[in-house]
Amino acid sequence: MPTIQEHMYNSRIAGLGFYVPENVVTNDDLSKLMDTSDEWIQERTGIKERRHIIKGEETTSSMGVKAAKMAISNAGLTPDDIDFIVFATLSPDYYFPGPGVMVQRDLEMKTVGAVDIRNQCSGFVYGISLADQYIKTGMYENVLVIGSELHSTGLDMTTRGRDVSVIFGDGAGSVVLRREENLEKGILSSHLHSEGQHAEELSVIAPAMGTRWVTDILEANDPDDTSYFPYMNGKFVFKNAVVRFSEVIREGLEKNNLGVEDIDMLIPHQANLRIAQFIQKKFKLSDDQVYNNIMYYGNTTAASIPIALTEAWQKGKIKDGDLVILAAFGSGFTWGSVVIRW
Ligand code: UT7
């Protein structure tokens, strides 16, 4: 594999943005719908609350567009400057087309290319890796990467679905990657993996539908058929997650001849606070070296890393020259990491 020095260009994160719906759903709110408790949810996941859209007010693409607008404006650009769109989600508005084209339409952009990524929790990491390759080869200058997720309309909000439904939240995050000739800074490397042997351990098995219509279809569905809802073998996913997170972070460090002590900020996919804490402890990182916000947003799948990255950056927790690592694991199984010199 070519090293960064063999490229003429590097990609830097030039702008960041995120959007979450205003509607806060607390653990106590969920306790009114199903047999669960604030104590159980906080103890097992760290989640205190999450955001759910008001049905009909937002879609996956509309939230993505809001996050993208912020990222483009923070980069000092206009939608006309964007050369390519990468949209990661497991909950597209329609079964097809994917939401990438809706960003092109709603931001009134030129007829630039748009690609949709279906890699669930690792979707944003895959998206950054893809965008980075287009930039490093010199093909594009400014690439918009979005992760957006609308979970709330497709979850089983009864006791039957409680092990999954309490975890997930709605939201979107976005970055603009910009081509630069400074090879010292920007995306140093990305590392992607999959293991389809475990495809069914975290999945929606039934024929997919767009999240705009999912509730209507479920209402007409056999009430005992759970195949339309996400299924997760929680303990098995948890065990695999901690192993793969560790491996892929180490892989990224080794590729760049760096060590754990070089990490300034780790942004783990916000799957479960207990997973992030396990990794933090294993790598002996301080609270300042790991950013978590799952307590307030739940697990927003492809949106979780860009939301957390944007928040950490807004709070001044990421400084020029810092070594920032993004790492994700989820359905597929798929996992990956991105090593960034900020
Ligand atoms: O983002 C993609 C990657 N996803 C992940 O990494 C998630 C990984 N897995 C997890 O985070 C955890 O496995 C969960 C949070 C999903 C579940 O925690 P757990 O400690 O593995 O619990 P469990 O599923 O083994 O359930 C323990 C008990 C069960 O009751 P019994 O059989 O012991 O009587 C469940 O029925 O807790 C019960 N339970 C609940 N109780 C109250 C399951 N969900 C709930 C709930 N409220 N929401």
C-alpha cells in the first residue's frame, strides 16, 4: 500500500457540522412505553436520553442536509464548491434512490456525483476513507461526507424490542474534506474490515423500505413478525466490538509508526459507553483523550462519529497538530479506523 509520502495531496477536515432533532426522549419516557428503567439503561449503556424526530418533520436526508450546510459553511465554502457527495446511512428515506442525491437536490448543487454507503455503524469511517482516496488521487478538491440516521420510526417500542430500542437515537453529522498539499497534516491512513459470517447478528432481515414509510408498513404487518425490526445479539456484538475496536486502533497507529501515547483524541463510534470505557481503560487513556456523548444522543449509527467529532471540535478539545483517531464497529460485521493529524 502506498504511504502518504507517495501522494501529492492530502485531505484535511475543513469544516464540520451536526444536527439533532429538538425532541428529547428520556429513559423515563421510554419506561412509559415498555418494561425498562432509567437505572437499567444507564447501567448497561450510559445513555440518559436520545433525540427522536417528530414524525413527518424530518427525514434522514433532511437531517443530513442540515448537518452538511453547517459543515460547508464552517469550511468557508458554498454548496457550489463541493465536487462529490458521500452519504452513509442504514435508514435511507426511500429504499432507492439513496439520500446522497437528495443532498445534491436540496442544496441546489451542481450535478456532482453522489454515492451512498451502507455500512451501518462504520459507515462514516468508510465514507471518510472513500472521500480521502478521491482527494489523494487528485480527482476531487472538496468532498462532502455525511452520516445521518433516523432510527425512531423503525424500532419496536414495546417490551419485546427493549434491548435494541432503548439504545438508538436520530441525528446527523457531516464534514467537508479538502485537498491540501501539506502532507504532514490531514488524513494519514484509514483501515477497513468486514466479517460477513456474522451478518445476521445485528441486522434487519425483512425486505427494506424507506424510513419515510416504515411505520405505515409496520402497522399493516403481522404483529408477531419481528423481522422488520432491527435484531441484535447484544452480548456477542459487544464482545466482538471490544476486540475489533482495539485491533483497528492499533493497526492505524502501527501503520504510522505511532504508539498509544501519541493519541490526543479518540472518537469512538458511540455504540455503548461501556465499550468506549473498556477501550479507554485498555489503552490507558485519560478522560480528556476520549470523547463520548452517547449519554445525550444514544447510538446514532453512521451519524455518531461526525456528531461527536463536531462537538469535541466545537468545545476546543481538538487542537491544531493533534493526533485524532476515529474508530467504529458494527453491523456486518464491519469495522474501521481513520488516523488524522489535525
Ligand atoms: O452500534 C452497533 C454496535 N452495537 C453494540 O456494540 C451494542 C453491543 N451490546 C450492548 O450494548 C449490550 O449487549 C446491550 C446494552 C444491548 C444489552 O446489555 P446486556 O448486558 O448484554 O444485557 P442482556 O441483553 O444480556 O440482557 C440482560 C437482561 C435480560 O433479562 P434476564 O434474561 O436476565 O431476565 C434482558 O431481558 O436485561 C433484560 N433487558 C432489559 N431490561 C430492562 C434487556 N433490555 C432491557 C431493557 N430494560 N431495555
